[in-house]
Amino acid sequence: MLITMNKRSFMLGTAATLAAPAAMAAASCRPALDGRSGRLDWQAYLGERFELEDEQGARAMVRLASIGTAPARRGCEQFSLVFEAPQGEPAPPAGLYRLEHADGHATALYMSAGLRADFNLLRSG
């Protein structure tokens, strides 16, 4: 039995085969989002979309738009995460939220007005 394939199908199949392991590796290498996550951990999620869920179960989609840093004393790390709601949708009010990424990593965050979460973490060493 002779199997024929045109050049376009071959190229698309080859590209998908080569790209899939890299995409899976990148997703599996993302850090867990928990209370110990630092600025560099969050950097892996910059530009990504998250689902916010408040204490009553209301949900909203947001995107991690930027990560700001602040001067900190030795042994501390200070930074802010700034999220944005989709254009035309109102930003959720300040409060405690469960933040979940599509890869399953999740954490609880207090979001201030303007969808900003501030961190001041103690670091050992």
C-alpha cells in the first residue's frame, strides 16, 4: 500500500510534532502560584489570562499586564502585580479572590482597586 502526502501536509505535521514537546515542557515548568511565589515566578505568567473568583462565586477573566518592583530591605522582596479586565468590562471591586490559570495553578490574592496585588515577602539567606 502506497501512502502519499503533499508537501503542505508534511510540513504542518512535522511542525506540530516538533512544537508539541516544547509547549508541554514550558507549561509543566511554570512555578506553582502560592504564598511563596516571588516576582520571578510570576514573570512566567506575564501577559497570561486568569480567572478570578470572589467569595460569592462570581467569576471574571483578567490578564496579568505588568509586574512592578519596589526597593526592599535585605531579605525582603517587594513587588506588585497589575491585572487588567477585558476592554469594555468593569474591573472587579477590591477584595479577596481565588486566581486560577488555565494550567491549574491557583492562589488566593487580595486585589486592591485597579486590580493590583502587592507583595512584601521575607526571603531567607
